[in-house]
Amino acid sequence: MLTLYLIFLIHRVYAADNVPPDSILLDCGTETEATGDRTWKSNFGSEYAASDLTASTSLDARAIFMKVAWVPYGTARIFKSEFTYSFPVSAGWKYIRLHFCSASYGNLSSSNAIFSVSSGGYTLLRDFSVSQNREEFNITVKEFSINVAKGRLNITFTPSSNYNNSYALVNGIEVIPMPDIYNGSAIIAGEKGVSLIVSNTTVLEKVLRLNVGGTKITPAADSGLFRSWSEDDFMYLPAGLRGEEDTADSSLDIKYFPSIPSYVAPKNIYRTARTMGSNQSNNQNNNLTWGLLVDPGFHYLLRLHFCEINSNITKVNQRVFQIILNNHTVEDHADVVAWTGNTGNGIALYKDYAVHVPKGGDRGELLVELHPNIASKPEYYDAILNGLEIFKVNDTTGNLAGPPAFDPAVDDSIDPNFPRKSGNQTAIIAGVTGGLAALCLLGVVVFAGPPLWLMHSLYGNSHPPVPGKTNATQGFASSLSSDTCRHFSFDEIKAATSNFNEALILGVGGFGKVYKGEIENGTIKVAIKRGNPLSDQGVHAFQTEIELLSKLRHRHLVSLIGYCEENCEMILVYDYMALGTLREHLYKTKNPPLLWKQRLEICIGAARGLHYLHTGAKPQTIIHRDVKTTNILLDDKWVAKVSDFGLSKLGPSSDHTHVTTAVKGSFGYLDPEYFRRRQITEKSDVYSFGVVLFEVLCAKPALNPTLADEEACLAEWALQNQREGNLDQIIDPYLNGKIASECLKTFAEISEKCLNEKGIDRPSMGDVLWSLEYALQLQENMEGGGGVHGDMDDEETSFTKDPDAKSSGFSGSGNNSWSSELLPR
Ligand SMILES: *[C@@H]1O[C@H](CO)[C@@H](O)[C@H](O)[C@H]1NC(C)=O
Ligand SMILES: *[C@@H]1O[C@H](CO)[C@@H](O)[C@H](O)[C@H]1NC(C)=O
Ligand SMILES: *[C@@H]1O[C@H](CO)[C@@H](O)[C@H](O)[C@H]1NC(C)=O
Ligand SMILES: *[C@@H]1O[C@H](CO)[C@@H](O)[C@H](O)[C@H]1NC(C)=O
Ligand SMILES: *[C@@H]1O[C@H](CO)[C@@H](O)[C@H](O)[C@H]1NC(C)=O
Ligand SMILES: *[C@@H]1O[C@H](CO)[C@@H](O)[C@H](O)[C@H]1NC(C)=O
Ligand SMILES: *[C@@H]1O[C@H](CO)[C@@H](O)[C@H](O)[C@H]1NC(C)=O
Ligand SMILES: *[C@@H]1O[C@H](CO)[C@@H](O)[C@H](O)[C@H]1NC(C)=O
Ligand SMILES: *[C@@H]1O[C@H](CO)[C@@H](O)[C@H](O)[C@H]1NC(C)=O
Ligand SMILES: *[C@@H]1O[C@H](CO)[C@@H](O)[C@H](O)[C@H]1NC(C)=O
Ligand SMILES: *[C@@H]1O[C@H](CO)[C@@H](O)[C@H](O)[C@H]1NC(C)=O
Ligand SMILES: *[C@@H]1O[C@H](CO)[C@@H](O)[C@H](O)[C@H]1NC(C)=O
């Protein structure tokens, strides 16, 4: 009861103050107080230092993107010898978040940042290498939950004694009081009658915090505890069964189950879910699976968040499933409605389980599988999950550190993208982190050859597998080839499109016609792209290309479902995108104008998709070659997806005789360097994306020949205005006064950089993404973020669905949004 009251109190104060009382937010190594998502205290002086401060130095991060410092990553405190921070705090649970940025600090090499961190007898990190564990934007956030018994919390940083020239560093430290949120017991999978008890002496490290079926939730939009929840971008799902993302109807009011306090997770976690989809017979023979590589020799606490959001499921025994963790059934009869006491849908709750991943090897697998409970004959053979949190639990010696996380054999100056290793003795497993960046990618290096889907799903965006070192295990390999790239017969395609009914045409482009179609007996809507028939020689190349593209699975890419090559046809089947193209929400449209925040989120999604194309399929770099607002599509939940990628080689224009003459791409978006040198690089995509950014800002077409010469080409017109400081005069009038000035500055700067004449001077897609994320943060600061509790459903209100847009179809107004648009409209 006392806890409840306390929580109530904490909530009250959070609401008033935005930051929990007694919180400590340190921006290390800077002299000035900094405002990022919250106000971060400068930590230049001796406050909180329990060791001699002269043992440390304060240095600026020298990272490419640090021109605009993202608090707290722009500066760091460097320790050449052991150093302790001692924080005066009240007793009780705290979230401790340590923020690290891998960069050069002064003349120090980023690869020498190897150190240990301990607190109150617990080892949090040991021989931890910042550079080998860096995640997106080279940022790493480690989150621990610790119960502080006495009035002081000590955190000690120790440079590793095992490596020469090692040093410790920290960019930011958060100490946030938290309610007793994880205490209790959780049954351990496969150990009958044995439970894991989370007590005051347990320390937890966050490994994963996933908004299943939904988008990222930033610290500001969390329920007062400043956690970040990662976007469900398929990274943790095996390639075979992807299921379906569901979102609650906006009319559904999510309520917390009475014993569950609302700070456990924001409502937006519960509003989205992943389910198996509507194919009942398929569901019976499948699992909905999440897989993760973790450090062996630890217990893991898994918190599964559930909320029935389907309006048809309000009664017991409608959707019943088993929960299987590492091959052990921990729940045979999971029935979310029954768990709520049969009080209908929209009730949020969670269940805790534990898994012991035994010692042995360099890595352990953590598998969460949901399977319909056939025996109870539910109305739907289906399963649902809304959120997933995974924590590592300290071992009996109070240790949380995995195997040594630094491999001296790795010279990360060779491949700046990600560390590799030689031999097979060590694995580097980095948990997913969140924090301010709120962009959570898993950094993993594995050698013994995990299942291919695991490789794929884990490497996900930015950390591709080491080529040549992996092979798929039998089971997963077969699921990959059959499920991720389905082969359709020509008859199936004909049935799906009512024999290529012209009335179903969504668009026509260089590649051919695009039809709206239905497969699986009308249950799944698809876009079917029928290319010009292949030559014999083309078939093989087509198949190879399809194999590659089908493995590129990402939330922000339009998924290729399958293909048909019968009768020398070249037909591709894609997910259907209900809200059409980005362009038809910008100008010359009946659609209502998009909010600025919405536009930013769409740009971020598209940038993320392109970033994945450039880096996610290594060693192959996939260059889109035709980035434009009609190739950025929106699904029914406003998720931006890049379409029409990678097929350039397949299009008729790539025919030998045409290669040199046909410039793929669209006027208004073409990289000038490409024109000059006929050499395409990923920086050509960056250029085109820069045009997209200005198009989004100004709501003007990339090329408008009806305007005066200087205005006709948006790229030039925008650059000229940007350089003269007149950009505000050409932005979409609808946005006047609605963009935070710092946000506009950041947005315009990065857009301008994208349009640099020389490719080498343009940022990478990763840098663009970083700047856009930062711009969004600046905008959210002005708008007041997602609210302290994050349960205000601001997503729903700002992202109101437009019924008209739905009918406008996959590629909107009909013409050529699919491929090369060599002539301006
Ligand atoms: C756990 O810690 C809290 C806060 O420090 C304290 O109030 C509580 O009594 C402790 N519980 C036990 C069992 O020691
Ligand atoms: C790095 O710079 C510091 C002073 O800024 C100097 O004392 C130190 O010797 C330098 N280290 C190396 C390896 O050059
Ligand atoms: C991350 O670090 C590497 C190597 O230090 C660098 O090449 C890369 O540009 C950095 N990424 C960003 C986004 O700064
Ligand atoms: C924290 O460190 C200070 C200074 O080293 C020490 O006096 C104090 O006992 C430590 N407190 C705890 C709880 O470890
Ligand atoms: C550290 O440097 C010394 C002298 O250069 C060398 O003998 C030793 O092997 C190095 N140690 C490590 C761990 O690299
Ligand atoms: C589902 O998971 C269970 C437990 O791992 C496994 O026994 C079963 O074969 C899986 N089913 C499918 C279709 O993969
Ligand atoms: C509910 O059932 C009806 C009739 O079967 C169906 O049309 C509708 O799509 C279902 N709604 C949801 C949210 O699944
Ligand atoms: C689960 O079972 C499969 C098949 O028996 C096995 O290959 C796999 O290693 C098991 N996974 C775990 C985590 O125990
Ligand atoms: C965590 O560490 C504490 C203190 O060392 C210990 O009492 C506890 O048993 C450990 N937890 C587990 C699950 O081993
Ligand atoms: C990999 O490790 C295994 C066992 O740890 C060992 O038997 C094998 O020889 C190693 N292979 C290489 C190439 O080092
Ligand atoms: C995987 O291993 C099988 C045999 O074990 C081999 O035939 C196949 O070529 C390998 N695949 C790759 C991609 O190395
Ligand atoms: C498709 O729908 C028809 C009519 O509803 C039904 O008879 C048939 O069994 C369905 N086929 C499949 C494969 O579900």
C-alpha cells in the first residue's frame, strides 16, 4: 500500500516537473548545463567525484556528427585510472543509465576505451570496449536497475589492466528513482517448481525493450521513467514467419489491469501487437518466434506485455496459445481475456518468466515462441504479444558482465562499420540499449554459425554478418527459402488480379504495370508488379536478385512477398500500402496537410530504410538509384516504407545496349556527380534524399518546369534560399510557426549537406538519420514531447486516418510512381 501511495506521489510530481524528484542527470565533461530531452547538469567540477578529479580529463567527442551535439554525447569525461562517482540518493530502486559514445577524444584512440564499471560490489561491465559495442550512431546506453540500500550510490570506472593505453570514459549518467517494478518471482523455464526471485539484492541489466508491432517510444514518451522502447523492425523475428502488426482501434480505451500500475509501460505499448495473421491453417503449423543471442551463464528475466486489442476478441477461449521459452512450455493456456478475469478486451497486463541460459560456448540463444493451443479448440488459432522486455540477472557472485568484450585481434580501423574477430573463441554480445538515442540496434559478433535467421534478425540494420562464416541450419534454411520468398504460379497471379483487370491498376512505370491484388482467398492485399517478359538469360539473374531482395526484411522497406517467373513473366508481389505515396500527402492533393512531426517521422522511417539498404546486406551495398517521394510509401499506420529498390539491374533499361545511355533515376532528384561521371554510389541516394527532404519541407515538386528557371529545380532553389538565409520564405505555408527553430536549422543543414556537389562531401545515410532523429527530438522538446506519461495517445490524434487516402491506393494518382520517371510530370 505504501508503495502504491509512493507511486502515486511520484507520478504526481513527475507530471508537474517532468523529471522525477531526486533524479540525477549528468552531462559529463561539459561546463555548461545542457538541455536535450531534459535538462542535464554539467559535470565539469568536482560534484559527485569521490576520487581525485585530476585523475580525469574532460574532452570533447570528435565524432563526425558531433557538430550539433546530441546531449549528452558531445563531451565525455576520460579516466586514466580508477575513478568513483558517489551520488547522494535516497534508499530504494534506481535506474542507472550509462551513456557512451565511441569517438576520438583528443589524441586518444577510440579502440582503447576499454574499462570496467562496478557499483556496490556488483560488476556491471568488465573489460568493456566502447568501440566494439557501439550501436547506432556509435552510441551505447547501458541500463541497470539497482536497489540502493544506504544513502549513497557509488559507481566506479576502472580502465582495463589487460590492455595497454586503455582508458575509461563516460558521456552521461542518469540515476532515476524507480518504483519497485520488477520485484516478485518468475517461474524458470524447464526447471519445475523453481522460480527466480527478484529481491533487493538483485541487479538487472536491460537487454531488450521492444514495442512489439509498433514504433519506437522515446524516453520523453515513456510512462515517467524515461525508458526507451525500440521499434519493432523485424530484427528479432526469424525470417520465416513475420506475422502481422496490429493496432488497436482509436476508439479502444486501454485500461490497466487493477493490480498493474500504469508506469509499468505506457499505453502505446499495449495499443500495438504482433499476431500470427489470418491464415488459420498456417498458424496451426507455425510459431511466432523472437530470437536473441545473449551471454551464457546467466538467468534472464522476461516480461511479456499483453493486451487484447482485436475488437472481435472479448471472450474466453477465442485466442489461446502456448508460450514456449527455449523449448520449454511455460504457459500452456495463455488466454489474455481470461487473464483479465473475462472483462473483455483493452485490458493491459504483463507476465514474468525466467530462463536460465547455461554456460558453455560464447553465446546462448534466447527464444520466445508462441504457438496456438490447438487442444483447447479456440475460435482463432492465433497468438498475440504487445511488448517484450528482457533483463539479465546478476549471477551468484554479483557479476553481470559477459565474456571479455574486447578482442585485441580486431582492428576496427580496418572496417569502421563493425568489429570482426579472428578465430572462433570469443563472441561479443551486446544487449540492446536505448536511452536518448532511443534507437536500439543489437550489436553482435558471432562466429560459430548461428541459424541464418538469427544472424539476419540480429544483425538487422547496421551490423551485418561476417561474410562467408555462416551457414543456415537445416530447419531455418528451409523456412527461409520457402516463406520469405514465395513462388507464385501464373494462375495464382491471374486469380489475384482478376486476370490483370485494368481497373485494378495502381500505377504504371518503367518496369511495367502495378496492380492491386488479393491472395490467400482475399485475406491478404498485395501490390503486383508485372514487368516486361524476361529473356531466357534474364531468368537466372532475376531469381538471384529476388533471393537477395527477399532477405532484406525491414520495417521501412516494402516487403517482397514473392514472385512469378512462369512463361518468362517477371512478376513481383509486394505488401500493399494503404495510404499510398508520400507525395500524395504533400502537394497537388486533396489529402489534408501533414503535421511537421508526422513529416519528420516519415523522413526518419525512409532514411532508416535506405540506411538498411546501404549497410544491411553487406558485403553487398544496395543502392536504390531512384529515391523520390513517390517511392516512399505509407502503410495504413503511416509507417514509411521505401519501395522499388534494388531492381535497377532487372529493369529493361539495364539491358546491355542501354546501360550507358539510360540514366536511371528521375529528373529533379539526380545526383549531378552521377551525370558527370556515370558512376553510381550510395551517395547518389543521399543526394536524392536531400531533394526529398526539401520537398517535404516546402511541399513543392522536385521539378516544376512551369516556374521561372531559378525556381524550377527545387534542389537549387532551396539551396539558394538556404544560403541566403531565406529558407523560411519557401517552406510550406502550412508549417509557418509550427517548426521549432532549432529543429528547422538542423533539418535544413542536413538537407543542404545531402545536396553537396561531390558525393564525398555528403553525409552517409546513417548521419542523415542521426540528424533527423535529433531534429525530431528538438521538435518534441518544443511540442512538449509525448507527454510525461506517454499514454496520451498523441500518435493517434496526430495520425488520424484519412479514409479517402485509403482508396487512393498503392501508388496513388495512377501514373508512374513505381519506377523511372524520366520525364517530369
Ligand atoms: C527493499 O528495499 C526497500 C527500499 O530500500 C525497503 O523499503 C524494503 O524494506 C527492502 N525489503 C527487504 C525485504 O529488505
Ligand atoms: C595526448 O595529448 C596529451 C596532452 O594533450 C599528452 O600529454 C599525451 O602525451 C598525448 N598522448 C599521445 C599518445 O600522444
Ligand atoms: C562511427 O565510428 C566510425 C569509426 O570511428 C566512423 O567511421 C563513423 O562515421 C561513425 N559513425 C557516425 C554516425 O558518426
Ligand atoms: C562510496 O564511496 C565513498 C568514497 O569512496 C565511501 O566513503 C562510501 O563508503 C562508499 N559508499 C558505499 C555505499 O559504497
Ligand atoms: C603492453 O606493452 C608492453 C611493452 O610495449 C608489451 O610488452 C606488452 O606485451 C603489452 N601488453 C599487452 C596486453 O598488449
Ligand atoms: C514451435 O516451437 C516448439 C518449441 O521450440 C517446437 O517444438 C516446434 O517444433 C515449433 N513449431 C514450429 C512449426 O516451428
Ligand atoms: C471482426 O470480424 C469481422 C467479421 O468477421 C471482420 O470483418 C473484421 O475485420 C474483424 N475485425 C478485426 C479487427 O479483426
Ligand atoms: C530447441 O530445440 C531445437 C531442436 O531440438 C534445438 O536445435 C535448439 O538448440 C533448442 N534451443 C534451445 C535454446 O534449447
Ligand atoms: C545477485 O547478487 C546478490 C549479491 O551478490 C546475490 O545475493 C544474489 O543471489 C544474486 N542473484 C542471483 C540470481 O544469483
Ligand atoms: C573453434 O573452437 C572449437 C572449440 O572451441 C575448436 O575445437 C576449433 O578448433 C576452433 N576452430 C578454430 C578455427 O579455431
Ligand atoms: C551450407 O552447408 C551446406 C552443407 O552443410 C552446403 O551444401 C551449403 O552450400 C552451405 N551454404 C552456404 C551458404 O555456405
Ligand atoms: C476460400 O474461400 C472459399 C469460400 O469462402 C472456401 O470454400 C475455400 O475453402 C477457401 N479456400 C481456402 C484455401 O481457404
